[in-house]
Amino acid sequence: MIPELGHFMLSLALSVACVQAVVPLIGAIRGHSNWIALATPTARIQFFLLLAAFIILTHAFLTNDFSVAYVAQNSNTALPLAYRLSAVWGAHEGSLLLWVLILSGWTYAVTIFDEGLPPRFSALVISVLGAVSIGFLSFMLFTSNPFNRLIPAVADGGDLNPLLQDPGLIIHPPILYLGYVGSSVAFAFAIAALIQGRITAQAARWIRPWAIATWIFLTLGIALGSWWAYYELGWGGWWFWDPVENASFMPWLLGTALIHSLAVTEKRGAFKNWTVLLALATFALSLLGTFLVRSGVLTSVHAFATDPGRGIFILALLGTVIGGSLILYAWRGPSTFAGGNYEPISREVFLLLNSSLLAVATATVLLGTLYPLALEALGLGKISVGPPYFNVVFSAVMLPLIAILGIGQFSRWKSDSPQRLVQRLAYPFSAAVAATAIMMIMLGGQKVIAAGVGIGFAMWVIATTLFGIRERCHGRRHPWFIIFNLPRAFVGQCIAHIGFACTIIGVVVTSFYSIDEHQRLAPGDSAEIGGYEFLFVGLRTYTGPNYQSTEGNFELRRDGRFITTLKPEKRLYHVRNMPMTEAGIAPGFTRDLYVSLGEPLEGNAWSVRMHFKPFVRWIWLGALLMACGGFIAMFDTRLRSPKAVRTVAIIKASNVDP
Amino acid sequence: MRYVIPLGVFIVLVTLLAIGLRLDPSYVPSPLIDKPMPSFELPDLANEAELLTNSDIIGKPHLLNVWASWCAACRTEHPLLMTLAQSGETPILGLNYKDARDDALAWLERHGDPYARTVFDHAGKLGLDLGVYGVPETFLIDSEGVIRYKQIGPITSDILESIIEPMLEGLGGKK
Amino acid sequence: MKKALQTFCLFAALSFACSAADTPVNFTSSIERERYETLLEELRCLVCQNQSLSDSHADLAQDLRDQVYTMIIEGKDNVQIAQFMVERYGDFVLYKPPVKSATWFLWFGPSILLVVAFAIVVIFARRHTRDPRPLSKEEQNRVQTLLSQDREP
């Protein structure tokens, strides 16, 4: 009875979404204020309906209701409680429900925070979000209903995929979805602007925190995924350029471009059409990601098991939503967006340059991901494009971007002189070179030029950031704690850029200085890597809640001194008969030591993989810093300054559309 | 004018993805089509002492079927192979891939033996040379020993009728 | 067929008793070892297609690893080993796509895009240096109205 109620909630939500998408839209175009007024209540009702549906599905998992097909496929009575909850979004249908719930959640947030916008504009934004919701709700109701019954019900379920039975995998999808779905807000905003035919600096100021919030979630979501892959998959890898990983990376790259382009639109009124296009494209890539995961078009470890029928539906959704928006862009773009003036050498231009380079980087990843498909479709053979390609080509595209980042964050708005830049930047340049040399010496081992270049570029970012802070504080009475009075957007920017540099350092050092060993070890044997000794003490077996485990015991020593015990496991999950590796990791700020069990060999020995991974944590710590920087920047008071508030009041009073 | 470019790019992208929905991303086409069968020297499954080589099979268009006793899908296509063998027009050569001799013989005993001869490829060397990656696989080889077609996965009656039989007729393998 | 392959992957990974999978190898020189490891990362497993030969537990992956090992010991160079694989499995087995006419755009496209992006931005920036267009009479009136309202508390 109750799952049917959930189904009913979904249908109701679809009807409400239809009203939400159509009525305020017409109201905004025609000027009917009571139609416009329907935007907020419909959006909020939709949220509560979807929340109810989600709670009902969760309830089905908690009570082990195996008469619901989705629960039967993804849960089991032996599954621990935490994973029974995360199983709600563990497979296709449930994750879609999470998607629409989060979409309605973002829309709800828009209804709360929209005082800064004229009602007409706000209604347009909410309508567009409603339209997107219609697309996904229809997809669910027609092809992927989580509430379908399984008759007759089974006694016990198929269990959650063991790969997903891990804490990291509980939070990774929701956070990533918050990012993916959040890009729809900027998208809706861009569409609203196109429909209205104009976009002001004021409006750009409003959207900026939303774009940043989305970006923060994507940053964290991707970092979590990478960190999870590292400790869970057993061979110390943290990024595979898998099609679905790329599908999350591309909106992140474009989202970064969007934030930076918005900064210029907001401050100087320039690049409006580019900003709008970026907002459309970021959401397009988010939809593309949804398509790639669920259609079976590309082989991927992330792909949900699904069929081409669903693929056609999502492709149609993608085609309609993005195709429609790009038609609108082609039609309205030329007439609307003029604005801004600036010299050829100015901060605007550097930001535009980097925003374009990020777009090129995105295009590069897209090219590599879809090229095999393109060749096969044209009958030109079947190739693979993997890490050897992406590592080389992507890094090549990023290098100019990183160089310009340093110059750009230092340059002046509107007009700057090449002489001044060269003169002032000589200091951070020398500092960067020195820091790189020191680091290369400290790292020891073989000197690789590529590593030096990578570290050098990262040091350049750090040096120019610190130098920029110094310049900003220059000439005040108490220079050092003036830092706390700097504008939050600036502070956020500095922290985020430093975070970016940390991630680069982590990537470069791990890629070039990791040591990997694969050896046959019997209890009593030991192996040496990077100055650390792994002593294989022994094995034991134990039974977990839904698995059987063989656990190895390794002692880690350095220079004879005991550091810690590592316990890698090899588990067999009963229900799906699937093996899993749990690695034993000794984490550290400057290095990780990593051991995992391979297969048992003859003579009581095992094949064991051991890794020395220097600076690998910097990759994710850098991402965390980026997210913090974004968070701080979101709350810049200038977005809510008295002047801004007054301007809003005037606009409202005069009923003039900005 | 430049505002239409994003739309143009998008249309190309969607077309590409639509075509992609009809393709199978995990299917690996064989580079051995129209190339001669790799040379080999491996024992016969039935008689360990006897070695089979390329020269034993040239002369008539035939099928080479890669199978194993541990392969579940092989059982699906087996009845079809039996029927084909019984009609007597096209010889089927078996390639027993990475199997134990006793298991293989027992399997043939239980399900029937449609093969004119069976090559016992315990180490999988010939399989590797043929680019085998997913048993069962079937090759169509002409009278000169050149590979003409590779079927990945079990043969169904559809595939037999629409692809294999026409090819065999073209090669002069059927009356 | 796909389902069969996936099941096969799982079973192959499962083979606790199968001693062939994931055997460590020994080399006399570290250069050879590095070549071995790099080659394994660059070759794709055909059974578990999301993994390289280095990571895959499939039986075929172990066979191919053995093959690479043997070829290195025999003194074959990387090009010959890659070619051996391509002759049997096609270009699909290489994670690093070969540079040929069909992949020309793949390899050189990004650099071309980079140059084009730079060029567009530079041209655009140069063109944008002129003054903004002056306000029309109607817009000037609107500005006056708004500014006068601004003075109210």
C-alpha cells in the first residue's frame, strides 16, 4: 500500500511541476502578477511531495520490503543499516529520485533567497527549473519507477553491490548530485535572462553565490570519488579518466570558467553572452553525464546497468532542453548583450583568456571521451582512449592556464601595463623558481624535468597569490592583521587558488615519485620500499555481517623503528559472490604507505602489492581548500551591501525591469 | 552568426550519441578478417599423441568454434552446432580453449560432439593468436585458410541464417 | 554476451584457487621492470574492459601479462610488443591511441583549439577598446528618474 503512495506522490509532483513550469512563465511574459505569484508555492509543494516519496522509499528499505522490485535488487536482510539507507540511491531508479529531490530542493532555496530579484525574473527562473523537473519526473514515471512491485516478492534481496558498501560511497553520490543538479540554477537563470532579453550586473551579482555553491559541491564530490577509489580499489590509483569520471569533471571545469566569467560580468558588466553560454553549457554537460551513466553508450565502471530504451529517453530530454536553450541563445543572443570596455592588457582579458582555456580543457576531455564512439559510428574502426592520452594532452592544455592564473590574479581591472606586470611579477617568479629548486632537492631520487615543470607552475600560483595579498595590504598601518579585514571574495579567491596549487603538487609528485612493488610474500617475509620496511606477520580469517574475510597483518617500520600495523583484507560477499579488497593504508601529510593483498599463491604465500605514495593526500586537501575558498567567497558582504539593497528597493518600487 | 555555432556543435553531438545507442561499446572487432589463419601445432583432443597443424584443415570452407567445458554460454549454441554438423555440408573444427582434457571429453560425451576434429589448446596460445577474448567465439574460414568472419558470443539461428550461411554460399561451401 | 563477459570478470576475479592470476614477476634490470609496468598500464584488458592489464584479474589478462613478460625477456622492444597485441586484438587494446589519419584530430585538435582560443580572445580584446555607445534620450530620462528616487530615505 505504502509504495503505491510513493508512486502517487511522484505523479502528483509531475502535475505540480507542469503548473510550475507553465503558469509563472506565461505570467512573466504577459505580466499577470497572480500567475507569477504561483511560482513559489508550486515549487515548495513539489519539494514536499518528492520528500515524501523519498521517505517512503527509504522506509521500504528500512523495513526490508522485498515486494518492491528496487529494494529486492539492491538490499538484503544481512546488509548493515547504514548501507540499507545508502542503497536508496545506490542504483538507477533510486538515484534518479534523489536527483529530482535535490532539484526541487535547489528550487525551494531559490524561492527563499530571491528577494534580490524582480518577481518576474524570479518566476522565469522557477519555471525553467520546473520544466527540467518535468523531464526527469516523466523519465522516472515512464521508464524507471522505483516503486514498481515485484510479484511474487522474494524472501531476501540481491544485496547492495559490495563496491558501494563503504562510508565514502554513502556521501559521494549525494554531494556530487548537489553539484550536478545545482548547475540547473545557473542554467535557469541564463534562460530567464535570454527570455527577458537583458542581464544586468545586479542580476549577475545575485547568481554568483549559486554558481559558487554548485562548484563547491562538485569539487567535494569529485574529490570524494577520487579518494574513495584510492583506498577502496586496491592499487593506489586515484583517477582513471573513466568516461563517467570525465562526465563529472567537465561540468567542474566549465563551472570554474563560469565563476570567473561571472566575476567580470558582475564587476564590469562585460562578457555577458559568454557567461550565459557557460551557464547553459555547464548544465548541458551535467545532463550529458546523466546520459553517459545510464544509457550504456560507453563502457564504464560507474555505469548503472540499464538499457538503450532509457538511453533514448534521456537523449531526447538532453536534446530538447539543451537544444531549446541553444536555439534561444542563437535567437536572442545577438540583440541583447553589449557591455563593458577594457584595454587589451587588463584583468578582464586575463580572466576571459583563462575562462576560454578552461573551455578548451573541457573540450579536450570531451573529445577524448567521445572519440572512440565517433570513430566507431563513422565506421573508421575501434580505438581506446585512456590515461596515456589524457595525462599528456590535458596537462599540456592546463599549463598555459596555470601560467596566466598567476598573471591574471595580479593584474588590474580595466587597464594595466605590460611593463608594470613584468616588473612586479619578477619577484614571485624568482620566489617560485627558488621554491621549486628546494622542493626538487628535498624530494630526492631521480630528477624528472616534467615533475620540475609541474611543481614550478604550482609554486608560481602560490607565489603570485601570496605576493598579491602583500600588495593588497601594502601601505596600511598594521599590515598583518589587515588580512582579516580583506574582502571575503578576495580571501576566498586566494585560498582557492592555493588549494589548486596544492592539488597540482599532489598530482605531480605522486605521479612521478611513487614507488610500486608487487611481490610474492610468505608470512615472515619482508619487503622494502622508499626507505620503509613492510613485514608480513601473518593472516587471520573472520566473518563479517555479510562477508567472509581474510585479513593480513603487516608491520611497517622505518630505519628499524616500528611505525604502525596495517591490515589489508580480501573479502568475499556472500549474496553476490563478489570479492573485494580493502587496502591497509598508513596515511601521512607527506606520504602514504599502502599495502593490499592480491591472490594466494602456492606455498602459503600471497602476491602482495605495496606502494609508497608521496604527497598523495595533497590532492584532496587541495580540493578541500578550494571548497573552503569558495565557501568564504560566497558570503562576500558586497553582494549584500547597503547600496545593493537600496538598488533592489528602488527597482521594486519603480517596477522597472532591469 | 557566431551565436549559432554552439547549436551546431550540439546537434552534431546528439547525432553522434544517437548512433552510439545502437552500438555495443564492449564489442571488439577482429583485425584478423581477411588474414590467414595463424599457424599452430597442437594436440588433438581425442588423441594426445597426434598433432594437428594448419595443413590439416585447409581445403574446404569451414567453421572454427572456440569452446570450453567451463563456458555456460557454449551450451546455448551447442544444439545449433549439432544440427549443422549433422547436415554434413560444413565441417566444424573445435578449439578447446584453456580447458582440462578430461572435463572437455566428458562435456562432449554429455552434450554431443559436432566437431570433425578438436584442437586441444590448453595454454590458450592459439586462442591468443586468434584474438579470442570471450568464449564462445566462432570463425568462418575459407578454403585457402583465410579468416572471413568472426562471431563473438553464441551463434543464434538468426546469425546463422542471415550472416553465416550466405557467406558460406558465397565461398562455395554449400550446394 | 555482455552479461556473460561481466559474469566472467567476476568469476575470474573470484578465482582464489586459480594460481595463475596476479603472479608477481622478476626482472634482472630495473629498466626492463619499468618497461613492463608501463606497457601493462598502456594495454587494455579485453575482458574487464575498464581496467588495464596491470589491474585486471581476468585469466586472459594474466595470459597477456605473461606474453609481455616473455617478449621483454626475449629482447623485443615496446613497439614490437604493442604491434603483437594490435595484430590480434586491434587498436582497441591500446590505451594510447595510435597516431594515424583517423586519430589526427584527436591528438592535434586540442593544441589547435588552444591556439584558436588565444587568437579569438586577443582579437576580441583588441576590438573592444572603443567607448560604449552613448545613452539615448529616453534612457537618460530614466536615469534621472531613478537617481532622484535614490535620494529618498
